[in-house]
Amino acid sequence: MINENFLKLSESYLFTEIARKVNAYKEEHPRADIISLGIGDVTQPLAPAVIEALHKATDEMAIATTFRGYGPERGYDFLREAIVQNDFQARGIDIEADEVFVSDGAKSDTGNFQELLSAECVVAVTDPVYPVYIDANTMAGREIVKLPCTAENGFVPELPTGHVDVIYLCYPNNPTGTTLTKEQLKVWVDYAIRENALIFYDAAYEAYIQSEDVPHSIYEIPGAKQCAVEFHSYSKTAGFTGIRCGYTIVPKALSLPLNKLWNRRQSTKFNGTSYLAQRAAEAIYTPEGKQQIKATIAYYMENARMMREALTEMGFKVYGGIDAPYLWVQTPKPHPLTPSPVGEGEPSGMSSWEFFDWMLHSAHVVCTPGVGFGAQGEGYVRLTAFGTHEATTKALKRIEKVL
Ligand SMILES: *Cc1c(COP(=O)(O)O)cnc(C)c1O
């Protein structure tokens, strides 16, 4: 017998459908130069400090006296101490090294952590959302409550009307690129304490924050250590999507003994992140490393700025892109000369997929339909700042021309 819960998963057809449409178009128009503003992966190479650390670690592996096999289950001390110092103590947050669990990235940890909780827990997620949270909890057979994030509420989710046990929050947000201020995040910490609920805080885009009042960690909010687990990733911070390294903070002050249970779970099912990846991660905390990854983030954020300005100028309603590499763009009203393929109702703009098709066919630009991230994403597309300046500029010029 299979786990029936897996049959409840919706087909993850978003990126396959995008690829299918792009390939079909390419087949018909082999000479079309298609630019993607939908890239969900970083494109710039690793920082020189990281490369140097990788070479050095590789050389250590070649000699019996410095060779390393299985590492400590929570990660090497050198990395956990660098994390505590740079990501927390430097911001006045008191996190201890044994509250840090080094991982192979935030996808697995945000997906797996729910294993520690009862199947009876009611889970709240934002809509639109990073699909991992929904799918992992669906596999476990949990009830899921959606918290709409719309232009009307400024993409700030409202508290659930009833009790929920777990809330997934991701800020800066993928896909909307929006953030929460400290006050807005405090509302959630207060709710969690009051309701004895747990917050899973995904801080994968923390390094992209430019604004002063946007918290980098939920632990900047008083009381959060009693109610929140926080996930970090070096993927977007330092281009580690192919290296694989991240970490999760599981405070000992939580009302449930999750620090102990997560240690037990990880030591049973996970044999650690490679020594090379951990040395590579350590290198981003050196003065050169910090400066180099900052420069790459600035490069992407310059794309985000160009996109925001140009699209706003063209008359688009654009959200995000200030503290995140994502822009959430409202689709325009259908062009009067194109028949509206949406029969039912009166859409305020084109549907996400109509706009996707229009962009692909007329501008040869690929975006990501917002509806792929949840029902509330209908009428939006997500654009990413992970391209090159050249491709981004070219794509914007083309959109302007075809409008
Ligand atoms: C990219 C991303 C991650 C990071 O995943 P890794 O497994 O660390 O590469 C986590 N959460 C969100 C919302 C993301 O977009």
C-alpha cells in the first residue's frame, strides 16, 4: 500500500508547463532570442574567497592527516561559531552554537521539520507561497489553512480567525518580493505565544534586505525564541544552489523540546553537509567573503531596481524588488485588439497565463505565472533579478516596445 497522502498532491506542473510552452515556441520560431526573467536560480559565479576555501579543503582531503570523514551531526564548530557571531551576535541576538544545525539547504529543512509534529496539527501558509511548505504537510496528511496575501492587505497576511498550530512565514517573500516590518512580524510572534503555536520562519532572502526597519531574523522580535524555528540558506546569499549548505536555528527556549528532537531526527536520517561545503560557507564570513557576496547581491539588486523603475514607468503595478530579488507584477488589462480568452467573470487584468503567453509571443520574454504559487497569485507574474544586466535591460526594452 502506498501513502495515500501523496495522491493528494497537486501536479507540480508550473515549471514543466513553462518549459513546455517555451520549447513549443522555440520549435516554431527557431531564431527567436528568448530571454528569461523567470530564472529561479542564481547565475553569478561563487565568490573568490569561497573558491579558495574549496580548493584548500579539497587539498586537505588528499592527505591522510587532514582528511575528514563523517563530521559532527550539527555541523562543524568553525561554521556554527561563525554563524552565531556574524548572523546573530552582530545584530544583538543571543543564539548559542548548539541551537544551530548545519544542513544541505533550506528546502530539505523547511520540508522535513514538520516530521517532529503531530499529524493533527493545523498548518497555516500564505497564499501565494513557496510550494514546499504545502506539499510537505500534505504528504504528512495535515490540514492546511491559507492566509491570503493580496494588494488589498499589502501582502501582509492577516491572523487566522481561529487557532492554528503552525505558521510558515517567508520574508523577504518568495514569490511576492515583499517584506514585513518588525511591528508586522511582532503581531505573529504575539499570536504564536498567545495560541501556543509554532512559527517556521524562512529567512532564505535575508541577505537581500536593504531597508532599515526590515528584520533579518525573527529573533529580533522579543519572545520569538519561545515560538519560532528559523531557516537559513546560502543558496541565494552566496550562490550555493549547486554547493548545498544552509542552517536551521532551533532554540532551546521553545515550549516543545524540538532542539533535542531535531538532533535525534537529523542524526538518524541525515549524515551531514560535506566538509567542503561547510568550509566554503565559513569563507563567506571572512572580510573578503562578506564584501564579495555583498557585491553580487548588489548586482542582482541593481537588476531589480532597473526592472522596478522601467516597469512602473510603463504603467505596470509592481510590488517587491526593494528588499528581495523578486518583483510581483500585476498583469495589465487585456489589449483591446486581442480577444479575452477568459470567459467567466470580469478579470481586472489578463490571467497570469495569458500574460505569460503574451510576453513570450510578443516580447520573447519568459516570466513565471503567479497563479502557480497559489490561487491569490492569479493576475500576477513573478519576475526575478537573477539575470545579467545586459539580458535584463534588453528584456525591458522589448517589453516597452511591444506594449
Ligand atoms: C531558494 C529558496 C530556499 C533555499 O533552498 P535551498 O535548499 O537552500 O537551496 C528556501 N526557501 C525559499 C522560499 C526559497 O525560495
